[in-house]
Amino acid sequence: MTEVPRSHPRYESLKTRERLVEGVESGITSKAGLIAHGRGEAFDYLLGEKTIPAAERAERYALGVLKKAENPVISINGNVAALVPDEIVNLGEYLSAKLEVNLFHRTEERLKKIEEKLRENGAEDVLGLEADAEIPGLDHDRALCSKKGIYSADVVLVPLEDGDRTKALKEMGKTVVTIDLNPLSRTAKTADVTIVDNVTRAVPNMIDMEPLKEEFDNEKNLSEVLDYMGERLKGLTKNKITEEDMDGR
Ligand code: ATP
Ligand code: MG
């Protein structure tokens, strides 16, 4: 692949795409994962490709919830493994959370490749390869999980998750934290804590933050994100609000 020059205005975004393409080529990421990423990118554009204040608050609140959990589990799919393999292993260690590979398009080969990638990045224990439990209410493949991982977790961090699975996890009584750039997705609306930020920013952010002390209301936080996107768009079309103005929000 040709190198993206650092001076390119879309350097970060293009590097991220490269990492995903490499993920597909090495068998870690599914082709459908590329499409999911494209949807995420579109929403990231509306945020100005940065962590907005509402997202930062959600990250800090999520951190507190995960730190207080008894059996926290981080679910890892092919996009997460391609984009933030090192950072997600670090976050797992920091939170004393288990890592579980959980795929929408599950194949033995992809499970193994992701496990390998996480081990290369320092993970010691990776769950999910031997699925010995099922999430009730989902069809067979998508229900598979690990008994000592997701099945028995009290809090699960499910970045880039599908809406059906999020709903099924909620119905099991779990506290669900997600990272999803689309504030309108079913996952975003169903989770207890929704971080509307790119997984490439949210995961490293959470490692050196102070947990939020104030109250947190997920529905309100999502409305704030939508207001932010709306105002930013209005400002950009009418040239009324500058990027600097938005930074102060
Ligand atoms: P839902 O099933 O929750 O209604 P969906 O079907 O629209 O959502 P999925 O493909 O199931 O979408 O889930 C992928 C989600 O991950 C999308 O909402 C997309 O916006 C989000 N996403 C993709 N790439 C990233 C990323 N890099 N960081 C954060 N979120 C992302
Ligand atoms: Mg979906």
C-alpha cells in the first residue's frame, strides 16, 4: 500500500482506514466491518473528528462504572482488534477486566487470529474461543459466549456492538457500556452508557481520566451529542459558529 504523507489533511482518517484494510487482509476484520467503519466515519465528521465534551463525560462515567464492577468484561471484535489492539489490552489491564473475542461474523479462523493479535500486544488471557454458554434470545452463532466472561459479567464494555446483542445483554440484567459514533443506533439508545466517540480516541482517553463524580443520564447525554452535531452543522452552513466556538461547548 502506498504511504499516506503526514501532511495530508486527512492523515489520521486515512491511517485508520489502512489499519482496517490490513485487518481484512490478515483475516482479523470482516468485509462488513469496513462498511460499519464507513458509517462510523460519517458521524465522526459531524463531531469534527474529536472528543466532544459530552463524550468526555460519558468516558469518565463509564470508567467509574467499569472500575467498580465485580466482573467487568471487554468484548472485542475484528474492528477493535485492527484499530486499537494495544490500547484495548492496556485498558483491560488497567481495569482488571477480562478480554473476550465476540464476533458478529464468527469463524474459528478469525477468532484465532484476533486472539493472536491480542497476545502479541500483551494479553495473557483471551476468552471467547471456547464458547461454553449462550446469551438467551439470539440465534445460535451470535449467542455464543464464555461462561466466565460475558455470560457472568456484571458490566460489559461492547465497542461497536450490534443492537440486537446489546438488547439481549441488557435483558440478562447487565450494565452495558458502548462506544458508538452513531448516537441514533439501537445500541446507542439501549446501552446504559453510550460513548459517542471514535474507538481510536475513546479507548486511550479512558486510561488517564478521573472517573466522573456528578450524576449521568444517558438519554440526556445523547441529546447533547445530537444538539452538538446539529449546531455545528448549522454553524458550518451559515458561517455563524466557528470551530473555536464549538470547542467551548
Ligand atoms: P445497531 O445495530 O446498534 O442499530 P447498526 O446496525 O447501524 O447499529 P452495526 O454495524 O450493528 O451498526 O454496528 C456498528 C456501529 O459501530 C455503528 O453504529 C457505527 O457507527 C459504529 N462505528 C463504526 N466504526 C466506529 C469507530 N471507529 N468508533 C466508534 N464507533 C464506530
Ligand atoms: Mg446492527
